[in-house]
Amino acid sequence: MRAPEAAPRFAHGYNLEQGRRVDTFAGADLLGVPTRRLPAAWHAFTDTLFGGRILQPSTLAMMMPGPNGSYGLGTYRMGFDGHHWQGSDGFYNGFTTVTMYDFSRKLTVTVLTNFTDNADPAFPIWYRMAAAYGRLTGQ
């Protein structure tokens, strides 16, 4: 737990509920800020994980999809903009995230939003960022 006085420094997450935006952080300043609400360092973790600096190569290989599927242990592969990306996405209590790694360029692109709805707002932003990187670098 973080002290209640830390609450103003944290981003609020919002859910769309019955057409209304609901602050999932409301009341945290009175109770203290639970550490599970801290925005995860997905970018650094993904970059370190797939860059081979956390797990043994044989353990990392178990996370990769087999030849007949796109899912491995906790991650999946997808193609986008001429590249193969490996990573994960998800949502929790007002936040959505997408973090994907491109082995050919040793590139991690991560998007974290503070809003959840049925459309998963992180993915459209992720696609635009990954494409923009390709255009800027010519890769």
C-alpha cells in the first residue's frame, strides 16, 4: 500500500459502465493506494524478457507458440506491418495495455491507457504507433 497522500500523483482508471465513464480510483485517496494499481512497467519487462535477459533460452522457448498455433505460455504471436510480434494484452480495473516485441528489430511497443470499454482502446493506438515507427525508420 502507498500512503493516502500519494493518491493525487496516480493516474485514475475509468470503466465504461452503462454508457457512463466511472472513475475506478474514487476513494483511493482515503484508503491509501494499493500497489496493484501502479501502472506496470510492461515496456521494460517485455524488452528484457524477449531480449533474453530474464529467462534461460529453453524456458523462453516454452512461452513461444508452436508451429500450428499463435499462443504460447502467457504470450501470443501476431503479424502486423510486415513483422512478427510476440507479447500480450489485457485490462484491469480501468486500464488497458498492449505490449508486443519484434525480434527482427529488437523493438518493444507498449501502450497503456486509463480507460476500459468493449472496444479495448489500447490496440488502435498500438497499431498506429507500430506503423509510425516503421515509417519513421524505414523498417
